Amino acid sequence: MYTNTKATVYRLIGGKYERIFLPRVFWDMKSTASTGKNGKTESDTVTVFLPLLLQFTPQKDLIIKGSVPLTIDNSTEGAQSASLKRLFEVYDVHTVMACRMCDFGSAGMRHTELDVR
């Protein structure tokens, strides 16, 4: 599988965020614009292809392009909230909206596709 960058994932498991660094992903970002009766509308779509099979929870899990050393402090709800606020302030955080596990073909073809925004 062709890869073009690395990413950091924050998966919500049992109310706690787990940080996973992914050294090889394919990050595909598209920007579109159209003009209609209501004026100009712009939208960005991002699809991320992971060369491994990994299950995600849509609208809960987060992904960031690049290597992020920040870990989420899960000791209390307040600490977790403060850590997440800092993450969103410093980095361009995307939320996983859909997850498709493509478990077919040879081992080199199996992958996970994420639609994020």
C-alpha cells in the first residue's frame, strides 16, 4: 500500500483515550467549492487509509496528521477535558466519522479506511 505521511490516533476505549502512533498512512484531502442560490459553499473531505486492520468508534475517536507526543491525562474527567482542550488548541484534530475495514485480498491489500472531518 502506498503511504505518504504518519498519523496519531486517539481511540476512546472504556471512557479513556489511548494514543496510537501510526508511522505509515495515506492521507487524502480534497477541497471543493460550489456556488448556488445561497452563495458559495466550501467543504473539505479527508480520507485516511491505514495499512492495518484497526476498529474505530465513529464520532468518538480522533486522528491528527503527523506525530503528536501529547498523551491524554485520563486520571479524572477534568484532567481529560483539559488535555483534549489543549490537543484541539495546538493541533489540527479530525474526528473519525466512518470506519471501513477492508479485509480482502492478500495481506498487503488489507487496510482500514477512515472518513474524517
